[in-house]
Amino acid sequence: MKASPSEQPLLGKDEVSTKFWPYGWWKIMEIRIGIIPLPVYLLLLVLLGGFALTDKVPTDISVSIAILAIGGYSCAELGKRLPFFRNIGAAAIFATFIPSFLAFQHLVPDLVLKNVAEFTKSSNFLYLFIASIIVGSIFSMDRTVLIKGFLKIFVPLAVGTVAASIVGTLVGTLLGLGAFHTFFYLVVPIMAGGVGEGAIPLSIGYAAIQHVPQGDVFAQVLPPVMLGSLTAILLSGLLNAYGKKNPHLTGEGRLQPGEHDDMEPSEEALPGHMDISHIAAAGITAIALYIVGLMAFKLFGFPAPVAMLFVAVVFKLSRAVSPQLQQGSFVVYKFFSTAVTYPLLFAIGAVMTPWDKLVAAFNLPNLITIVATVVTLMATGFVVGRRMKMYPIETAIVNACHSGQGGTGDVAILTAANRMQMMPFAQIATRIGGGIMVTLALIAIAQLT
């Protein structure tokens, strides 16, 4: 007969620590690959491998999420374990560029790659990620500092753009690339705002003005976009490491001294004070603001993330969002930055980052010119930001996003720098800065051709 709980002998502390089930098993469950418990990680590997071997990989959302989680966290974990490189953004770099290489070499089963491609393109979850990060970070910012930050960030961004254009063009010219080619086909694409907002409209405009095939132009302007983004990721990782040794130069994600998070709840406060309905409400609020951005794009041609960003700022400054919803938005932001970043980078690498185009830019004159441009852009941001009483590492990282691969580059750069809360400022640098750069470049080349 089984003894009642009151009659069962209590286990001593030493006995508990040596008892495998369930205590030893619990310890194994707390070993994580990224956020995935090790036994769950191994189970998913076996199941996904089995599907791949049977040539029947399901296309439903659950399987797609599992593939992205396994791929993203495996690559990121490898980067996190490398001495020195783990401190300069290796996790973000590996999560983006290893899948690109594997896809190019056909080392990922075609059915798995097809699943990732279809899910990524049909769901467009990159913008769900950006919406959640922007809304959460803006709603948790200090109100009085928020508007000052948005106004002040344009100064280091503008000065950095001019300085990088001059230095990059001079370096390329000295290396024999020619001033025209260097500026319009290397420097401008780097700061044009990525692929969709930068390389594609540039190639269409250049082709129409110069009467050449658009595909040929696109093949020339795409590699600098990608290599410039890779350079920005590496340098942002280095700046993060530098900031840890020089804490007076960084706000750890805050743009200027005196800034704090209005609504950020402590981890201890969350379980007792956070209603799940507030988190759910914050999630749908982020989606609603993104749809506002989509409508602004449809009606006025204004980039959806930027429109969403400004609407969120108006909501914040006008106190239109309750404290509970602001706290819920912060939890949504933390969830996406913690759980979604590396799977998203894996999808970006596998589907949106052609390895052959990236490698095509690896000749010495191009490489030196691209690095000089990005270094000047970031260094200028560092110096100007410091003179304006802003944190120089943060302003340099925002400027780095101006040379990123659009929204995907922003995610990778801010992940490497461990400053995802700066996504609103990164979007300004990428979208607005890139749009201005493309417009001015097309006007200039029309005048010179």
C-alpha cells in the first residue's frame, strides 16, 4: 500500500542532489542552446531530420518556426563560444552568414530551404519584429528625452554622411577606381538604405538615366550594400566591447545622459503586476500601428516603418497609451528581442543574402573603399555625438545603421552591439537617411550623364 504524503520520508538535501529523476533531469533541461532546452533541441533535430529524409517537410507555421529556431540558435551558439569574436558580434554574424553560405553550397536540404523561403516571404515577419521592437522601445522611453533624441540624432547622421561620402570617394579614386564609379557604385549604395529601399531603386534609376540594363547595374550595386552592412556589424560589435571597458562613453542603449525608461518593469515585478491581457493588447497595438504605416505608404508613398515610428512617438508624447499598455509593450519588445532575433537572422541569411554577391565584392580596392566609408561614417558619429553631449558609442552605432542592409541590417547591427532598444533611431538612419541618399544620387547622376 502506498504511503500518504505525510508518511513518506523527506529527502535530505544530499539525497535530492544525487537523485536523477526528476532533479537530474531538470538540470539537463536547463542546459540551453540559445533558449531551447537541450533535450528539446535534440528531439527537434531528429524530427526535422526525419522529415527531410522522407522528402516530406510540412509547410505549417509550427515546423517553420522549429526550423528557424534550430538553425538560428545553432549558428548563434557557435559564434558565442568563439574566444574574442564572441565579444564583437560573432553570434549575429554567424546567424546571418553561415546559412547564406550553406544555402549557396546546397548543404541545406532543398525542402527545408523551400520551407524557410516560403514562410519568410509569405509571413513577412521581419516587419512584425521591427514593429514590436519599435513600439516597445518608444513606449518605454523617457518622454522629455525622446523628442530631443530624435531631433539631435540628425546632426551626427548628416555630418557623418557627408564625411563618409568625401573620404570614401577619395580613397576609391586613389586606388584607381575612378571618382564617378566610386561615389555612385560603391559609396552611395552603402548608405542607400539596403536592398529593397536602396539597391533596387538605385539600379532602376541608374539604368534609365544611363540607358543600360537594370540587371547589370543591380549586380554592381548589391555587393557594396552587403559588404558595407557586414563591416558595420563587425565594427558595432567592437564598439560594444569597447564600451564595456569605457563605460563613460556609452549609455548602454540610451542616446544621451539623463535618459531613462519610463515604464520598464523590474523582473521581480512582472509576475505579480503584469496582466497577460496587457501584453496581448500591446502586441495588437504594435500590429495596428504597423498597419497605419502600411496605409501611409499606400496613400503617400512614405516608408511604413518610419510612419509607424512617428505615430508611436505621437502616442507616447501625447500620453495616449496607458501605463499598463506601456509595460505590456516593453514585455513584447523583450520577447521579440530575446526569442525571435536569431531565428530571424537565420531566415535573412538563408533567403535574402546571396553568398555569391557578397563574395563578389571581395577585391582589395573595393574592400578598402567600403571599409573606409563605413569607418568614417561611424567615427564622425562618435566625434559629433560626443561634442553634442550624447553618448558617442550610441551615436556611432546609429550611424552604422545608415550603412546597413535595410531593416535586416539594422537587426544584425543592433544585435551585434547588444542595443536592440535603439531600433527607432536605426530606422531613421536607414529609411530617411537612405531615401535622401538615393534621391540626391539620382539627381546628381542625371546632371553628370
